[in-house]
Amino acid sequence: MYLSDQEIRLNPNELVQHLKKASNSFTRKDIIKFIEDKGIKMLNFRYVAEDGKLKVLNFVISSREHLEMVLSTGERVDGSSLFSYIEAGMSDLYVVPRYKTAFVNPFTEIPSLEILCSFYTAKGTPYEGAPEYVLKKAHNQFKKDTGYTFKALGELEYYVNSRSDKLYPLIDQKGYHQSQPFAKFEELRVEALHLLAKAGCKIKYGHSEVGSFTSGGEDFEQHEIEFLPVDVEDAADQLVIAKWILRMLSYKHNVEVSFAPKITVGKAGSGLHIHMMLEKDRRNAMVSDGHLSDVAHKLIAGILDLSSALTAFGNTIPVSYLRLVPHQEAPTSICWGDRNRSALIRVPLGWRGGSQMTIDANPAEQSEPEPGDSKQTVEFRAPDGSADIYKLLAGLVVGAGHGIQMKDSLKLAEKLYINVNIFDKENKSRLDSLDKLPGSCWESADSLEKLRANFEKNNVFPPEVIDNSIQVLRSYEDEDLSERLYGKDEEINLLVVKYLHIM
């Protein structure tokens, strides 16, 4: 798809600017042209394997023939070293580039192009257990079953810490939307936003978050980057790229970035909230006549129905369950509500009221701007930075399809709707009636085992992928961890340090 001059000027992706076309229209010839025109010397294949981390395979570009071959056929990798459920005797896989994901590496002195890849088998078919293919299968099945496109965006929270400079000291747990000089790492966040946009990511905004404190001569400051709604496969790619860019920037600036769900006792944890919306005929289907639509209610019901198992993909380490505790703006009960940050699914403001806000704020304006399509989403608030992003989003797509096809899903949505503070004493009986999220990796594995048929339907999640998730979760042996660690702050902090960079 070719773009207008204005669209090209406003698009920060260097390939889009040079090739004058949208990234989802890139071809092999386009990639080669950019490499030749811009003097690119290195090509880096990147891909996410079983552990959810971004891997890399580096190529020196030595000839056009070599470049044509690599971009056309990909390269062999040892699948048994990337996936534990592949037998060593039949371990070879291919990694094949997805041209639309290409972007220029902003960190290397040698001009380099990065490109995300998919896994294929010896027969040339997609590898069923690859995380990105699990998500692709989930979305394809969802579109086939429902006629809707599933769009998503992530709210990526993270902490930055470095030695305290003692100038403009951080105010404990009062960091929300602070600006420099009271927020120490705004420049790092802005640099990340700039590089993410150049990498093709669709960014909504960035800001500092609630978490801020000083401990042991170090400043710890929480930030968030929120994306825009895109097709769910692209949402996953962008979150993976974002975590890589933030870590590379932290290395460059000699500070530490962590996406861990908990940094220390008694301070705000970091989540990975996922906003979701359904689209049909390029229109947001989440709203009907100014209210949340029936299909939105069904989506909510389906995800709530499978939510205990979704923690297996979104809350994957023991410290995940130190964040999911009452009174911390993190969910513990399976329910939903409007603008309620303690609910598992929250319905945020969606610009549904026909207000005259812009005219009131700008008297010189003669008319209210055209509102365009609805921006309404619903937000799943359980996941954190330990999430296996592709599997988590695939699970949410499965949950949404489950709700749309499930009998009595509207009744379930009505039953689980909460419009009060469930932690108030007068609402104790209502709180007690709600099912609770798992309290450990062990309980999460039990939930996934119980509900696995929903994810394995149509082979979206192959059995070996589910088996592996259950095995990893149970390996932590954290069934009664919260009870064992209660009041033992030093032991909790040791556990936090252990998992600070595991994801």
C-alpha cells in the first residue's frame, strides 16, 4: 500500500520514508533496495522461542546473491536448543524473516537492519509450537469463528534505578506523571519513545508511574509506555521490540531497567495491562448506541471464565503473585467494572459522552472536532512483565472467542459486574462470593490443567506447549510461598533480586 506524501513525512520509520509504502506491503525487493541504498552492512534475524526472550542470528552482507538467498529461504537453527519439547534427533528448524517488521538498529556503529522471523519445519510448514504461530493460529481461528478482528495494545510498566543524586529527591509512591527534574529518567523514556517509533511501533504516550522511592543510596523510578490498538500479532511484536530497546538503552546509559512484577516490599509493582477491542468493517464494535455492546460483554465474560488459566501465560514467576494482592490496584478477584482499578477487567473512559470539552478549553474554536470512530477498549489487568507475550495474547483471543460462542455469556457478564469498591467492609459478602485468581505458579498450573481443552481446541495451543507451561510453573514449587514469606521482608527481597531480569 503506497502512502501519501503527508503520511510518509509523519511516519518515523526509515524504511517507510525511503520506500514510500506501508510496512505491511514490504517485499523482498524492497528490503534489498533499502539495504543497497542505505549502505546496510549487517542483517540481524530476531525471533522469540520457548522462553519468551528475543534471540538473534547475525549475517554479514557479503553479496547480493547471499542477501537474496537469506531473505528468500531464511536460515537453519537448532530447534532443540530453543524449544525443550523438540527432540534432538529431529531438531532443525528454519527461521524465515517477516519483511514488515524490518527496522534499522539504532545502537550499533555498523549499519544494521533488524527483522523478526517465524519458525518453519523441515517440511516447510509453520512450526506449531512457536509462540508467534500460536498467536497467529488463535487470531485466524477467531476471525473465522466470529467475523471480528481482535486488536490489542499493551501498557508496558518498568522501573529504572541508578545511584541517587540526592537532588530533587524522589517522593515515595508519588511518581505519577511527574516531570523533570522531579522525575529523573524522563529523557531515557523519551529516547525510547523516539526509537520505538522509528522501529515501526505505534505509540500512544509515555509517562512516569506511581512507583518512586529511594533505598540504599539508589533511586527507583517507575515508568510506563502505552501503545495504540493494532492487530493482535503486531501488538505482540511491538512489546517484544520495546523491551529490547529499553534494555539496550539502560545498558547504554549505565542504569538498570526491570520489568519484574515486584521490585521491593510495600512499593507499587509493575503490570503489563492489555487493552482489547474488536473491529468489524474497520469500525470499533465495542460500543453500540453509546453503551458497551453485547459482543463486548461476551468478550469480557469469556476472558473472565478462563482467567485463572490465563495467569499461566501472563504471571509466570513466583514474585508475580506478590503483586496480585488486595489493596494494591492489582486484581485478586474474578470480576469486572467501570473504571475500577481493583477489577480484573476494567472499562476505562472511552470518549463516549458527547461533550464540548475542546470548545470549552479553546474558546477560539468554532466547532467541536470530528470525534471519529470510538476509542473504547476493555483492559485485562492481571498480567505483568514476566508474561510470555505471544502466548498471553493468544490466550486472550481464545478467551474472547470462547465468550462470543458461549451460551449465557451475557448472564455471566452481568453476574460478575461490580460497580462498588469490593474492599469496603459493607461489600465483604459480595467479595467473598467471587472466585479468586491463583495465588501462586502452582495454582496457576492447576488452573491451566483444568481448562487446557479450551486452549487446545483446533490445535491453537499444541498439547506439548501446554504441558511445558504447566511443567515450568510447577518447577517453582511455590504452592504456599506467600504463607512461608509472610513478614519476612529480607527473604522476599532476595526472591525479587533472583527474578529481576528473568523475563
